Amino acid sequence: MGVINIQDVKPKMVLGADLYAPNGRFLLPKGTQLTGKHVRIMTIWGVPEADIDGCDREQTMGEAIAQLSPQTLEACEAHASELFSRANLGHEAMRELYQITLLRCAERTIHGLDPTRHEIDAGATKAMLNQCSGGMDDIPTAPELVQRHLSLASLPDIYYRIVEVLGDPNSTATTISDVISKDVSLSAKLLKLVNSPFYGFPSKIDSITRAVALLGFNELAMLAHGISVIRHFQDMPITCLDMQSFWKHSVACGLLARALAGRRPGLSEERFFVAGLLHDIGRLIMLKEMPHIMGKVLLHATENNLDTWRAERDILGYDHAAVAGHLMGEWCMPVDLRNMVARHHHPDLADNVFEAGFIHLADIMTIAMDMGCSGSYRVPPLSAGAWDVLDLPQGLLVTSVRQTDRQLDEIVSMFFSGQGNER
């Protein structure tokens, strides 16, 4: 017997162990010969994997890959090998992601889509980055860079009103509803989000008051925080980065973080979505405030086969995650949210490894699945320590990817009108 992903479970297979839903509810006993109805029930309950007699994960994934034509397999293996060239493929979770990437690449090829949207081409990268390159000015510290940005731009008043409401012990659901409702654009975006497949409520939610009642005071305020910050950044003029692709990467990371964290009881899924959504905003500040220096950083990364955050550290002494952490501190964002963002490349150093680990893993998965790009073109190594702390079922990786695939374009279009184009 062996554990396989739910997508690979078929009728007539036999359970090798009792089956439970993610919330701990008992579903089926060991020895059950599965029917089509059983498989549908497992899917409805969000079961990511099952223990099946006579099967194992690598065997079933290998069988799916073996069905590809030699030409398709060769092209997809070349793409996946390049994409994972820096990854620690000795780790079981990374091997799983590698195989998911192979199958995903093959699916795109079969359906006539470009399987390698972000070709790793040093020459093309240099040509693009020439728009940014120039002399090396004096390099500011991360706090100085944030203050430089804040001296020229600030968040809208609605953001600070939400901060005040959250900090007031006398605030109620009506208080936050009244504050948010005064901002027509913010209210519209929140209601679109609440009525999307992101939540899947059976009936339409037509007021902020109703949304607060369903989601909770803090959860809706957290989403309002995230949307306010995105509105601040989304029209920022940056020539060295494909902004459409950047925001797709950001939304995908948020969706994946939410899907992963949602399997653990007691966690606020909205916090993880917002942390994933904002995890790379430090890079936008760096590109806006010191484009010439960042041009050198990105060329350094390309020429030396480095992760972009490592190149940032080589040239600047800090990375974009640190900049985001300082910025979120200046904006009085919750400490746990800042911790997740500031340590998403180094979850082992975070005050809360468990929470930062979700953003770390979601970022890696977003790059591996080629869901947009924020400047990193290869999959970075996974922190084995963070993976152990998360203690997630391996089958949840492919389940989360497929869930995100179903939601991504619609959520992107909600946040960034006209930017939710085909992946």
C-alpha cells in the first residue's frame, strides 16, 4: 500500500488505511473497494490523498508521465530541469513539485498553449534590464529607502481609518462596515471577492454588513488592508518589470498560501492570502526608488545564476523582503503579517516559522507552476525545516495548485481590471 494524490485515485482501488477528511471526520474504513461515488465524496470533502493498496505516489505520477509522447516529454523535461536547476530535488516535496510541473507543462502543450511562458534567456533579460541600468548611486539602507518612498507617497485615508477601527476595543461589526462602505471602490472590490469562487457562498452577498457577518470583523478588515495596499502600488510606473505578470504572481502566491493554510484548523485564511499578495512589494519600492542600482542587481543575478533575493543581498546588503517588512511596520500592519512577508525567503529565522513557512512554500510553488513572475525565474530551494514544521500531506501540493488554477484569472481580474489575461 502507499499514499497517492486524490487526482490519481480511481474506482476499484482498495483503501490501505482508514480515510479521514481534513477536519478529522471519518469517511471510509480500511479495505473499502472504491466506487465512483466514493471518489466524488473524497473530492467534495477536500481529501488531498489516500492510502491505496498496491500503489505509491511516485509510481502513479511516473505512469502519467510515461504516457506522454517522447517529443512532449523531452521538451517538458528540458523546461522543468532548467526551472528547478537551483532547487533541492533530494527533498520529497520538491520532487513532487517537479513531477507536477512536468505534467502541467504537458497539459499546456497538448492544449496548444505555451508551456514555457518565462523562457530563461540571459540575453533577453539583459536587453530588458538595460532600461534600468546606469551608475551606482549611494546605496540607502532598507529603512532609508522606505522613508524615501513614504516622503513621496502615502496610503489612502481609508487605510488609516481601518487601522484606527481595528485598534479601538469599542469597535463593532457595524463600525468597520460603515468605514469600508464609505469607500465605493474598496467596497465593490470586497463584494466581488466575497461573491467569487474564492469563497463559494451559495447566495449573493450584497452588502458589506453581510460580508462582515459571514467572514468576521478581523477577516474582512484584513482583506480591506490588502486591497488598500495594492491600490497604492498597482499603477506605479516601473519599466524593468512586467507588472501584469508581477501581480499575477502575487495573487497566485496569496491563493496558494490560503489553500495550504486552509487545511489547518484554526488559521485565518485571509491573513495568509494577504501575506502572499504582499510578499514582494519590497521589490516594487526598490525598482521605483533606485532603478539604476536594481538594474545592476538583476544583471548580477542573471550572470551569476543566483536567486534574485541573493543578488539583492550581494549588492545592497538586504533584500526585498526586508524592505517590505520595514514598510509594513511604518504602515502599522499586524506584526504577524509583517513576519510572514519579511521572512518568506528565510522562514527558519522567523519569529513564527510555521506562519512564514506557508508563504515560503507558496512562493516556491508559484514559481514552479509558472503563475506569473516577480523577477525570479528559477525555483529556489525549499527550507526542509519549514516543511517539517508545516507537517502538510504531500498530496495537498497538487490539490492546491488545481484549486488556484480554477480561481487565479478571476481573482486577478477583480484586483486589476484588464490584467487577468490567459496564463
